[in-house]
Amino acid sequence: MGILIVFFGNEKLATGISPVKPVIFDAVLDAGFEIEQHVTGKLTELRPHKSVIAVLAAYGHIIPKSVLDQFPLGIINVHPSLLPLYRGPTPIEQAILDGASKTGVSIMHLTAGMDEGPIYKQKTVRLSGDESKAELTERLQHLGSQLLTEVLQAIFSNQIKPHNQPHPDRATYSRKLAKADGDIDWTKSAQQIEREIRAYAGWPGSHTILAGKEVIINAAHVVDKTGKPGKTMVEDKQLLVYAGQKALNIDKLKPAGKTEMTSQAFLAGYKIKGR
């Protein structure tokens, strides 16, 4: 029988992208622990337990001190950023939105402050600048599971101590996303909109109107064209939309009520004036 542990989180629902495998949950088992309870929703799900330690990943709820105090060895949080950067609920999306050159995973001791706790281990991931949310999520999940497997037994046996986050005065924060964040503002630069398309994939999605039809843009790339923001054009069988700076060439999109399609397939079914 393994060491009892409580797991807080639901990796499958964390990003709005399906399917997502619960690899961090599985890492707890691989480290030799037995899940006594799995809390996926509100803290009212937490029942009396015998566990002295817990793991939290992609949970989405604030843990009050009254719950932290239930675990003498603490709650160990797998946070997908290089803390103190990108504290908060959407660190993966924010790294993409910022065009960050790197991010990573932090294994930390949870405290009452938002992602302010000391760190057991961190590892950096270099970014190419074209990662989708799904790709980066999967990459960081697997890294987080690897790091957790490496340290969880050592934490339990008091063989490793956490260290304070470096330069806490330089902390940055991510925020909870809303549906309205997915409404494309074509006065923004094409580069920023392209980042939003990758960061908001799955949910809230990047919504706009093309040819009088509501669509979600799933993939696009920046082209060096200039025109009135929001205006569409067709060039060499490519669908372009002008932005505040440059333009986006739409690669994949999903009209309301339809499946995802290429811009060429969209142009075959919907009339857009081109040249």
C-alpha cells in the first residue's frame, strides 16, 4: 500500500482543450503514493482524510489557510511557469500572449498568497514562438510530471527543502480569461492577434465575422501587407485580413455550426471580394 495523498485538480478541464491526459495525477502514483481523495471541483468535495501531504495541479480554486493547515507536510503545487513569473490562473496562455522566449515548470510549496510559496525545483523550456496552447500545455504537463516524480518522495521524507522565490519584486501575473477575450480586435497588430489565436485555442477561441459568418480562427500567420483594419481580401487563393499593423493570412477556421476547414475550403463556400 502506498503513502496516502490528496490530489487537487482536473488536468482534463484546465485548458478547455480535449483530450488532455492526467499525466501529473499519474506521476503521483508513479512516485509510490496512493490517492486517498481526488478533489476536482469545489473544496466542499474534500472529506475527512488521513493524508499528511497533498498535490495540486490545474485546480482553479483558491486554497484557504484552513485547508492548508490540514496537511502537515503541505500542499505541493505543480505550476507551469518559472515563478515568480506568471503567477495566477493562466500562465501558459500569458507566456504565449507575451511572446516569451522561455517558460517552464515550478514545483512549489503552496501558501496562502497566490503562487508565492517557496520552490523545490524548477526547469526551463525554450519557446520557438509558434507553440499552440495545446502543444505547450502537453509539453509542460510532461515536464511537471517528471519533476514531481523526482522530488515528491524526497519532500515526504524531509530530504529536500524549498527555497524562496527569486526576486519576488519582479513577479508578473496572469489573469482568468473571459469569453470576451476571444473577440478579435483587428486594430491590434497582426503579431498580437496571431499570438491570441494560439493562446485562446480551445477556449475562449478567437472569434470574428468573415463574409457575414461568425467564425473561429484556429491558425494564421503574419504577412507584410497594409490596409484598413478588419478588411478582408483574397490574394492567390489566400484569405487575408488587415490588422492595425500588417495582416493575417488565415490558415484554418471554423464557421459557426461547421467543422474546421482551410481558408481555401471556406472561400469555396462563402463569397469574399478579392483581387
